[in-house]
Amino acid sequence: MTNYNKEEDMTNNIKIAPSIIAADFSCLRKEVKKAEDSGADLIHIDVMDGHFVPNITIGSMIVEAIRPHTKLLIDSHLMIENPSFYIKDFLNAGSDIITVHAECYGRLRPASKGRFDFPKEVDRIDSRLLIKDIRKIKSSGAKAAVAINPGTPLCIKEALKDLDMVLIMSVNPGFYGQAFMPKILPKIRDLRKIFNKDIEVDGGINDKNAKDVIDAGANILVTGSYFFKSKNPKEAIKRLKFLTWR
């Protein structure tokens, strides 16, 4: 693969993806509209099953519920075991992007094997299994992405040519509101050298660390509490999009 020139192809191409895990679910339609009106580019759906991560959130019915109420792309981030079983459900519900986790396609480290041993981490994956699911997603017309937990190395290189996006987790998945982990920045830099498509970062993103993330090579920022708990959501997105380049 050839080296990617960030200055030529990525300048000011920053996209913001509010994660509805931090939204007020009593008025979800209003919250999605707030994201759209504030200048967001995507809606991020954190799907957790209580097995891959120590929390349970939402399923495909939420995607189906919000799909008629926004023109924004919906990225369904499947933090679940056996994502293959649920890809069709999320596609049928209206997802534009399906993100599966690399850790679901490899042998878990000994410290991650137990039912209650989190975070889930691997050292390598079976690329054939991952590519099979990627192609299942893309055959429907949706985009395919893979997520990597902070402790998992960049073990997806054989699948990069088939992917539309890579999501680098900057917290251990399971709960929103966690602090950003700077240790993932070298992983973003290494990925950007060999991957010329979207790199998304999820976890603890705010106006204090967004510049570091973008300078490393990311161009899509997932924001949960920073956006939905903001008194001025338009300004929150504006700061992430534009102040990062100063």
C-alpha cells in the first residue's frame, strides 16, 4: 500500500457523530433532530449486549424508530458477540454503516476469556471470517467498518482493502463518560499510513483532545456526553470541527 497524504486529502474534512447513548431517551426524536440541526454528520448507535461489554443498551428497533426522522447517516456500532447473527436486522432497520468488532473474529486473550472478563482483547484475527461479514454488509449497499479495542493491536491489515471505515476505541467499551486514553494515538498514526478511508475514534472525545486525535489521522469523531450534555450543542460541534485546526 502507498502512504496516505493527510494534507492533500483530509484537510478540514472532519465529521462529527453524536452517540445517542448519552441522549435523553424520553425524547429521542427531539435529540436526534438536535444533533442534525447542530451540524452533526452521522448518528452513532452504541449497541451493547452485556456479553461483549459489561452493559446492555439498545437494539435494531431503535434504529428503525429514528430512521424516518433524520437524513443523517446512521452508524450501528455492534458491541456484541456473534455480530453475524444480527447484521441483517440492523440493515433492515435502516443502518447506513455497520461496525463490527475485531475481537469477535479472533481467539480472546486468557485474561478476556471469562464471561465477566472485560475488556475483550485479541492479538490476531481470522481475516476470512471478518471479510465474509464485511462483504455481507456491503452487498446490501451499506458501508462496512471494524472497531478495535484499546488493548487490541492493529490486527486487521488483511481486511483493510474491503473496509470503508475503521473505528479506533479510545476507551474500553461499555459505558459512556469515560476518560480518553492517549495511548491509542500511535495506533491511529500507524493506521493512517496504510489506510486512505475514514478513521473514526470513539470514547471521551472533547475539545481538549480532539486536535490530538485529528493530528494523528482521524477524520470522524464520536461524541457522547460532550455533545448531549452541552448547553450549546451547536457550539460543541463547531469547536470539534474547526478549533482542532488552530
